[in-house]
Amino acid sequence: MSYTILQVRIDHIIYATGDLARAVRHFEQDYGLAASGGGIHPRLGTCNALVPVGNRQYVELMAVADPSADTYLVEALSDKVATGDRLFAVCVEADDLDVTAARLGIAITLGERRGSTGRVVRWRMAGLASTIGPDGNPFFIDWGDSDPDLDTSVNADVDGVAWVDMGGEESSVRQWVGEDDPLPFRFRGGPPGPLAIGLRRGDETVVIT
């Protein structure tokens, strides 16, 4: 069976932290980027704060909210931040999540975030297990009729993700993503997953590692 390769775009980058408040301060003080919104993921045992970066994209600061939660994401995050905060995962939005999941033979699961205002944001996603596993591949998201609830007035001088430095094998990652228009990945060697990202801010590039 053949599948049409779909258009994909970077939706957000996850930055893993052992202390959410500390990460918020770090992004404000070192990058001049403020966080706004976020909440908890009751099914996953994690919590987050969102850093809008323009172009309907954001950096998601993610931490463990419930260390006793028996989920693969809590385990992976805990392992990741054992030696310090760092970039963790890339999330891409595909034109058709169902076609993408069928092509890769992966399941679609439901995600949910409950914010401090009481708003519940829901989405569908696929491939998170491959992201937090040894392959370090991007995972996929479909917001449907919802949205990530970004305050676009925050960090309004930033104009999206310019590039993402990636580890791992380029051919393997690009085949997994199935991109029609190549994403701005720069493969630098090293362990799979994101190593650094560049954000457009006027004539400058804000580099986050």
C-alpha cells in the first residue's frame, strides 16, 4: 500500500526541566523569552509552561508533576534531566495525522492539558514512544478544532523557528517524518533528538541549547 507524503510543519519543541519555575526564569533571564499559560497533563503525570515564539510555534517547558505516576513520559523526563535541563523532543503537525499514523504503523492517542483558568485543551498525537526511545524521532500532533492556547502578544518580536540542530541519522529521521517540504533540520551528529534550536528575532538568531 502506498501513502501520499503530506505537508508537515514544526509545531513546538519540548525543553525538559527538573524545576518548571527555574526553567521559566532561565528563559526570561538568558533568552529574553517569557512564558505564558500552560498547565498539567493529568494522564501523563507532567506539567508545562508555554513560551510563544511566533509563527504559531512555541517552546514547551515540561517537568514531572507527579513522580509517582507510572507513565513512560515521567520515566523518560526524569532520566533526561538527571544531569541537567535540556532540549527533549520535536513535535510536528501533519496535514493528516491518520494517514501519517497508518504509514508508520503507529497508534494515535489523546492528549489533554488543564490550565490554571480551568480551560481544557485537547489534541491527538502519535509517535511519542519513538520520540522518547532510542530513535529520538519527532512526534506528530493534530489540534483538530482546538489550539495550544498561545498568547501571541508574548514575545511578539520573535518570528518562529529558523532551524533545529538534530542528532541521529538524517535519512532515518526524514523518512519517519515523511516531509514533502523539508523541515529546517540541520544534522550535526551526536545522540538522536534536538541539540539546539534557533529562533528568528529581527536580524538576530536566539540560540537555545
